[in-house]
Amino acid sequence: MFYSYFVAFLLALVSYTLIDNVLLSRFYGICSFIGVGNKVKSAVSMGIAVVFVIFFSALICYPIYHYVLVPAGLAMMDTVVYILVIASLVQIVGLFIKKYSPALYKSLGIYLPLITTNCAVLGVVQENTDANLSFLFSMANALGTSLGYLLMIFVFACIRTRLDTYNTPRAFKGIPIALITAAIMAMAMMGLTGIGK
Amino acid sequence: MDQLKRSQHHDSFVTGIIKENPLFVAVLGTCPALAITTSFEAAFGMGLLFTFVLVCSNVLISALRKLIPEEVETPAYIVVIATFVTVVKMLCQAYIPNLYTSLGVFLSLLVVNCIVLGRAEAFASKNGVFDSFLDGLGNGIGYTLALVVISLFREIIGTGKLTFGNIFTFLQRDGRAVSLSVFKGEGWDYSIPLFAQPAGGFIVFGLIMAVLAAIHNSKKDKEAAAKRAAAFAAAQKAAEEKAAMPAASKTEGGAR
């Protein structure tokens, strides 16, 4: 019984991390992916902060929806409540990081408040509600999505530092070549379709 | 004075459409631009709903701009935007249910759309209600235009035809969707299904950005060339004058 749940959880995790990758096939958080650009260090610290925020917002929003909003008949107010939870969570995570690791806080800088408006966070929480996922799969979605985000934003930051040194055609410099690279990565991910199902 | 005011209204409406297009120039709001542009109708519907949300939130935030304290600006804006998104969601679910299902979670994600929040912070919080209304309308039209362009490429190349009536059911004929064949017909099919996949979205968006960059670059090159030519002509003229001057003084000296 426990074993079968564990296997289902792992499969869902792999599927949400790689096959339905958050950036390449579900397109959440493309803005931040284009905005962070080619600085590997800030990309990774931003990715780690996003992992924290997505995990805890999914953890908090699940009971809020199922045990507060639905019994009160306010299910249509979900988006408004979620965005408030996420905004306050980002504040709390910011305070926490500031107290325990001022160096990390400094390196995150402007990216920290921007996590509130990162589509990936609201996207995961809303998807959990819309698809009516159970608690286990909600957490698999949150963990898988955020790890996929961390992985991709790291890989892309590395690729873009290399791209800057190559002689790309002038019109493709910057964002266009980054998008074409993303297209090739998305094609690679298409090859994995069907593993988790 | 009146003229000045009118030109300001004109500016706040027009800049968002092409010159400062939110998607192609400012590169904001890219998530829906890649996700829901697989069909023309979904993209157009998204553009309409987006414009509605942007206009409403711009007007309300501009009307409240003197009441909202600076410290809680962003949370207040987010709540205003989230309220309008909820309204739009419920209206869309009730009257265009096909659009609601095909947009899915991206309708809720309008709450965290960088363009809506960006216009609220950059424009509506500093300008009057009417200007904010026009700014919202202009940016909404610009974004709709950009979405439609991407979706036309993706739908026509990806499925080989352009279909009307799946989402906006009033376009149906005899209860069926109407489709316009381009790359696909009886017994022949030159469509490339990849373009309907996520990878195709990146390719189309990247190529459009590259074409726009190329146009921008050639314009800049022409301007630079014109400037260089003008500078060269001026330098030549100066040199000629300089060459003429000593000659004149020399003849003067010879006469003495």
C-alpha cells in the first residue's frame, strides 16, 4: 500500500520535473527566465528561493482551499486568496533569509520580491486546485515543478554565458537566440514523453 | 493647451500598440504568449480578456492613486487586479465556456502578468483616469496584436489550416466549425505538427524577435550612415575652406 503510493509519487515527480517541465512545456515563469539572463550565481539563488516559495505555498494553500474556502462556499475566490498567501510568504521567506544568511539575501537582491509575480508559483497552486489533485500529488507537483525550474534556469544560465562568447548573427543576439536554444531543449524533452504515464 | 492635452491623450493611446509593444519590444507577458497561441481563436480571446482586465485595473488604480499609501502600493495593486481577473474568469466561464477550458490556468495567471502590474506601477499610479484608460486600451490592443501574429503562424503551419468556430461558437456553419485550408487538403498534407507543440512556440517567437531586431538594426545602421556622411561632408567643407584660406593669404602676401 505504502509502496504503491511511493512509486506513484516518484513517477509523478519525474514527470513534473522533466516531461512537463515548468519552463519548456508549461511555460510558467518564462519572464524570470528571460530576465535573469546569464548570471549563473543569481540564477541558482533565485531558483532555490523559488523552490522554497512554491513548496510552502502549495503546502499552505491546499488546506486553505479544501478546509476553509470550499466549506464556506467561497471557492471562486481562490485566486485572490492564493496571491495574498504567496505575497506574504515571499515577505516571510525574505525576512528569514535576511536574518540567517545576509550574504544570500544580498545576492538575491531585487529577485526576491519578484518571486511574488513569478507565474510558476501561482501556476502550480492554481493547477493543483483546477485539476483537483490529492494532497500527495499536489506536493509532487510542487516539488517536481520547482526542481524542474531550478534545473532549467541553471542549465540556461550556463548556456547563455557560453552563447555570449560565440559569434551569433547580429539580429539573433540576446533574447532571440535564447528562445531558439529553448526550442531545441524543448524538443529534447519531447523525446521523454510517456515515461511517467 | 487643448492641443497639448489632445496630443498627450494620443500619445498614451498609440505608444503601447507598436512603438512600445508590451510583448515584442518590452518582452513582458511571455508565458501566455507561448502557451495559448496554438490556436488563433484562443489567442484572440485571451487578448480580449487581457485588454478588459488591463483597462479596468488601470482605471481603478488611477482613480485610487491618491488614496493608496506608498508602502502598500504593490499588494493593493495585486488585490485590485486579482479582483478583476476573478470577475473575468466567472464571466468567461458563464458565457464563453470553450474559451475558459482552452485557456485553463492561464486565465488565473493574468493576476501575475507583468504587463498589468507594470502598467499600474509605471503609468496608472502617476496619470489621470482618462489617460490611464487610453494607455490600458493601447497596450491591450498591442498585446492582442502580438498574440494574434504568433498564433496565426503556429496554427497555420502546425495544423495546416485555420479553424473558426471551436471557441466562438457563433462562427459555426450548420453546427460545425469552419476551416480554411492552407497547407493541408484532400490527400495532401504539408503541415509541421512541431509548431503546435511547445517547441514551435519558442521557434516562432524567437524568429519574430530576430526579424524585428534585424529591422531595428538596419534602421539604426542607416541613421548612423547618414550621420557619418553628414559629418564627412562637413569635414570636407571645412578642409576646403582651410585649403582656400592660406591660398588667399599667400596671394595677399605675394602682392605685398
